[in-house]
Amino acid sequence: MSKRITIFCDFDGTITERDMIITIMERFGAPGWERIKDQILGQEIAIQTGVGQLFAGISSDKRDDIVAFAQEVAVIRAGFAEFLTFCEEQNIDFWVTSGGIDFFVHPLLAPFGINNPIYSNASSFTGEQIEILWPNACDEHCTNGCGMCKPSVMRKFPDEEVYKVVIGDSITDLQAAKQADFVLARAFLLKQCQELGLQHAEFATFYDCITALKTLINEQKGEVLS
């Protein structure tokens, strides 16, 4: 294959079984967080605006409690470790592109020894309330207010060199999926891929992702993997 397969993988609801931001809000969110969530999902407000508002309602001194809670309740989707091994064996480049926040995303991924830097939102606890920072905000080609702009990250990888595969589940993955060569999708993103006619396959576990990638490699290389 002339192009290297490169994975851009969502975290919340993809690597984890549940969306961790929603799970955290159910425990720590300020009154009214559900309305903000619905506005984000309904595309009434930008993701960056909504996520910032969600965490601005939580006191900075809750940081350690949130991290401990996330580590207690997070369930990693089946087959993730095996998927990482498969990618390494097949020379597939793997990047986490997470709309989550560094202070709980990074500790949850630490046991897996992911080599590439993790793209996520950042955080500050210097004020009374949690402040979300945006080190990967939209570039000049995006006006969606993504916060962690997955399409902007993907544009750093030249199309002529990289075969781009997005793995995701939600509204935060939709614009990235439109830019991908192939999408591994579930839930909301799966329905969008079907409606938009995007090249895709459905997944429930990362074992499904391995199977789909094997098929993709076979089609492009014209050879059967053992």
C-alpha cells in the first residue's frame, strides 16, 4: 500500500464504553448541565462553548475526586489492547483524538503505553472553577467551534501520504468522519455515515475494528493476512 493507514480514534464512548464527560457530569455537574448537553448534541451551541460551560460549573477542588471517580467507573471497550497490538504489528499509525479533558483522559490511557502524543483538551485548576483550555482548536479551515478540532488535527497529515481511518461514535466525530477515507462507527456516528453515504463499517468492540482493518488491508494489498 502506497499510503500508510493512520487511525484517528475517539476516546469517550469509543475507547470507553460510556461517554466519560457525561458520566462525570452525572456525578459532579452543576444544575442545568443536562440542558447544555442537549444543546451540544442538538448542534444549538458549539462543542467548545458547551464543554467549557459544563466544567465551569464544577469547583477546581474536585479534581482529584473526578480523577478517582473516572478510574473507578470507566470501562475500556473490549479488544482495545489487542487492537493496539494489531496496529503495531501491521505498521498502522494510531492517534487518540479525544474531545475529553487531559486530567482524566491521560490517566485512563496510561496503562496502554500509547506511543504517539494524545490529542485532547487541556485544563486549568488555578481558579475557583475548572477552566478548559483548547490547545487543539479549529484551524482556518474550520468554523465549527470544535474545541478539540479533529479535522484540524487530521489536516496535519498529508492526504497523499496517509489513508485516514476515523473510529468514533458521536457528534464530535462527524466532521472528522467526513474527511476520512474510511470510518469505523457506532451509535450516532453510524447513522450519520449511513445517511451521508460515507465509506464505513459498524463496530461494537475493537475486535470488530481488527476484522474491518484486515478486510481493508486485504482489499488494498490484494493479499490474505494469516
